[in-house]
Amino acid sequence: MKSFGTYISKHLASFAAFLLILVLINVILFGATFYHTVSEDYGEASPRAMLEMASTAATTEGLTDDAVQKLRQYNIWAMYLTPSGECFWTLDVPEEVPQNYNVQDVALFSKGYLEDYPVFVWNTDEGLLILGYPKDSYMKITSNYYSIEAIQKIPFYVMGMLGMDALCLFLAYYFSKRRIIQNTEPIVEAIETLANGKPASLHIDGELSEIAGSVNKASQIISRQNEARANWISGVSHDIRTPLSMIMGYAGRIAANEATTDKVREQAEIVRKQSVKIKELVQDLNLVSQLEYEMQPLHKEQIRLSKLIRSYVAELLNSGISDAYTIEIDIAPEAENAMLECDARLISRAINNLVQNSIKHNPQGCKILLSLKYTEETLTLTVADNGVGLTPEKLQELAEKPHYMESTDERLDLRHGLGLLLVRQIVEAHDGSMKIDSVPMQGYKVTLSFSTLLKRGKNNVSFHSK
Amino acid sequence: MDNSFLHSKRLLLVDDEQELLKMVTDILKDAGFETVLTAASVKEAVIVAKQEKPDLMILDVMLPDGDGFSLMEQLRTFTDVPVIFLTAKDEAADKLAGLGLGADDYISKPFMPQELLLRIYAVLRRTYKEDSPLVILDGCTIDFSRAEVNKGGEVISLTAKEHTLLETLARNEGKIVTLDALCEALWGDNPFGYENSLNAHVRRIREKIEVDPSKPVSLITIKGLGYKLITRK
């Protein structure tokens, strides 16, 4: 989810950068277009340069030849007025332009035009030099004044404008990012759920509804495949059960038949024992696949785990286990009445798998202790034995290696059975956690922890967006 | 425990698998049951049940002309005898519990012959109690019908709670009965915090039935779990 946010940030940031580059390009293009005109306006032929040149070259008698040549080159006419408004001299002055002026005339044309010719004036000691440019070559602004206040405001205005632009850009960035994330969050979550192999349903209106449709379709395909797989396993395990009953039944009968030889009875006992293993495998396999694909509805009820443990141990002892094993329970007083919302059948199954594991791995016998503690809203159930335990390597392998049911690696060791995998799945179905500790030759301990606080159901993942 | 008084009970076995029927019949006959009837379909089972009036019925859930649950409903219209379901599905167990059909037990396939026998005995014992209500312990005899203990000629009467407690233990004789199950038998559902009262009752019962109440040999404490009653064969 975080990566998606960064992704959007990056793209929006690059969009902003692109905007900046665009502005820069505009400035450059503007410069390139107007460079020529600007250089002309302020270059050698500009009125100011011409006036300076002409004023130095002008006397009350006339202009130097050089100056005359230059003015003619640009079609500029000129005249030199005395302080009283008479002409000292004129150069190429058009006919319609008068030859003498009063004060009012000078005041008017000095700012603007003389008979539509843009004119520029230069004050000298002797008089007033006037240059007339061809019609329509310059536009003169006749009313160019600004209040000082307005001029003083310009820097603030520019800064403020830039600041506001930046703010607007940032807000646009911020809100569009938020909106995109809001709209895409459910999609990303749904895809993450799908990636975990779990079905997800997505409800989105508007432009993204098409994506929701695709996600839902993918989810349906996953569900269907999971269902087909679970049904297949359930079907096979179902069909094995009746024949297996008969194998177990007859093997048991032969093993108990006094009329046959000892050897035959021994062999029948082996058949019986092995078929019991198949029985356990078949039962576990079905439950594992049901839990794996969430096909097994959990029958959760408020249960006192203390009671459940006692009844499990009593049943185990009543069914008669070998004297080599001692089973003890230790229920902390505060755990006695603690309730857990759980599926009693599954929790019993998990406890049984752990106890049977201890029995299986310690054929020489061992002491098994089931304890229950309750601290900080967490029920901790421990099944520990003092048997052979596991080497650190084995322990690590158990914790890290995926079970063959969940792995596609064909080289995996297939001798583990399903017991511990089933325990883990049952614990996960109850939002609990499982920890395995072992010291070689000293014992093996599995700790299951469950929170008794009410939690949001994890099943039926569904995402909504508006 | 002596179950031989149950061997005269007539059993009806319903399963569509002929070979399984034969095997289970053999197991039951070997164990001592005198009459084992069989049926391979819902139709046949109803006819046999009406004619032969069995004392216990063992039904498969999957039958060619219907399922065991509906068969049970049909049977319940004319008989109240106990029913044990044989199922090849794990889910069937949930269904049984959920439907509350009133089946007495269920056994999921594959099963061990010994397990099947034990469950049949347990259901039969629950339903058809032995006529003699006498339980013989080491040093005394309990007569449940009169709520009395006879210890070396001395007759001591039992209170109602003591009677219930002893009867629950005697019904499961030789087996551990959990504290929870005993409390439930005495005080009903959710008996929180009655352990001390239970201890007090056990102490009083020991005074009545044990030769040396400080060294009990009949009513044994299983630490942390519950109690069990040892009877004399």
C-alpha cells in the first residue's frame, strides 16, 4: 500500500516538474521571438541613440553630413526649434508639418505625435531638437503614469502570486493524491488478499468499476479452484474410509485370533497399526484442506478452556494409554474461568495432535504437561514433554520450512505427517499464535496463545469504496 | 466391567456395504451379542425395525435410497430405541450436533472394532440399566434404589447430592469423571466456582463408603482433573 502512495507521489511530482519545464520553455521562446525587436528598440536605431547622436552633431546652423546620412538611412526627419518656437533648420520635414510652434503645441507633441508621425524631442542649450520617425513605426503611450503606491506593490504582488501558485499546485497535488489513494486503496487491498490465495469481493462505483469486476472475477476463479481442490480431497478421503474400516477391522480380528500362529498375528498387528496411521492421515488431510481453503465453517462458542483441557485429558486417560506416559495438567487459578470464543472440536483436535506428537516421538515414554495461563487478556496453552526434544537444526527447519501441503518443491521430505500443520491452521483460524521450543534430550514444548478480546472477523474479506 | 448382561440386546445394523455389514456382524457376534440384524437400505431398515423391534440401531449416513438422518426421523415415528450413527464424513458430526436429532452417539469411519464395541456398550448401559442397583466397593455396598450404603453391617443413608455424585461416578466406574462433569451433574449448567462444595461432598461420601477415609481406595482423586470410582469385580 505504501509503495502505491510513493508511486503516485512520484508521478504527481514529475507532473509538477513538467509544468515548470513548460514555463521555462515559454520564457525561452518568448526571448527568441522578441530578441530582434528588442535589440532594435534599444540598439543603434533606437530613438534615444538617434537623439544622442543628432544632438551632438547639431548646431544652430545645421547637421553634420554623417548625421544627415544616418537619419536618412532610417527615413527620419528632423528639425531644430529655437526657444521661441521658430525653426533654426529642418531636414526632410513632411509638408503637412508646421514650421513654427507655440508652447501648447510643444507640450502636446513632446509626449506623442506630430501629424501622426511619432516624434522624439531632445533638449539642448540652444533649443529643442525634434526627430520624426515614419508613420506607424512606433506606438507612443500618451498617458503613462502609475502611482508610487502601485509601483511599490509590484514586488509583493509578484511574490504573493508565485506563492499562491505554489500553494495551489501543492493543494492540487495533495488532494488528487488523496483521492487516487482513496479510490485505489480497496483495489490494492483486494489484490493483496487475492495474492494470499484468499477470495476477495470488491465494490466500486464509477470509472474504476471495471477493475472491481476483474478483481471479483479473479476471486471467483480462485474460490472455484479452492473449492474444487477441497472437494476433491474430501471426496477421496471419504471414499477411503469404508475400505479402511474393513482393513482395520479384519487386521484387528486376525491379530486377536488365538487360532492363528504368532507370526501371522504379529503381521496382522502391523497391518492394523499402519492402517491406524492412514486413518489419522485421512482425517487430518480433510480437515487441513477444509481449513486451508476456508471451507470449514467454524462453530465458535464461548468455551472455558480449563474445562475442555480436563475433559480431553480425562478421555485420553480413560481410553487407556501406556503406563510409560504420565499426563499432568496445571491450570492457573485465574485461567480457571477464562472464556475463549472458539470451536471446541478444533481446539481439542489441536491439543490431541500435540499430545500424540509427544507420544509418537518418545516411544520410551515421557511426562506430558498441559498447562493453561491467563495474563493480559491472553490465554496461553502449553503442551510440554520431557522427552527427546529436537536439535536446534530440526527446530529451525520446523519453523521455517513450508509444509509439503503448502509447498511446490518436490524434493521436500514427506515424512512429517499433518499433525503440526493442522495445529497451526487451527490456531490461525482462532487468530492465535504458536511457538515451538525444544532443548535436545530435555523436552519439547508448544505454546499456543489466544487473545480473549473480541476481534473483527477475518473471514469473508470484503472491500467497499464510494 | 461386566457387559455380558447387555449381550441379549438385539442390534440392527444399517449400511449399504455388504462386506462392512458382514465384518461388523462378525465383530459384534464375537463380542457376545446374540442377535445382530442387518439392512442395506432405508426401506429394508424400516421393515426390519418394525418386525424385529431391535434394542439399538447403528445407521450409516449415506444409504442408496436416502440418508441416515431421514431414516432416523422415520424410525422415531414408531420407536424410541437408541441410535448410533456411522459416518464417513467429518462434516456429518457437525450436522448431527447441529441438528440435535437426538442420536445417542456417532462414530466416524474408519473406526477401530474396539471403539465401536465400547460405544455400543456405553449407549446400551445408559439406556438399559442393570436390574440390580447394587454397586460393590472395597469394604461396602451401595444400594442406589434405597440411597443407602452398607458398610460392615452398618447402614448409612445418602443425601440427594451424594446419591447423584456417586451414581455419576458409578455409571462411569473405573473412568475419570472431570470436576466439570460432576459439578454439572450436581448443579446444572455453568457451575462456576463450585469446586469447594464438590470437595466437601466428596469428603462426606468418603466418610460413608471408605474403610479409612483418609486413605481412600474406592473414590480416588485424580489431581487437577476429577475423580473416579473403583468397584470390585
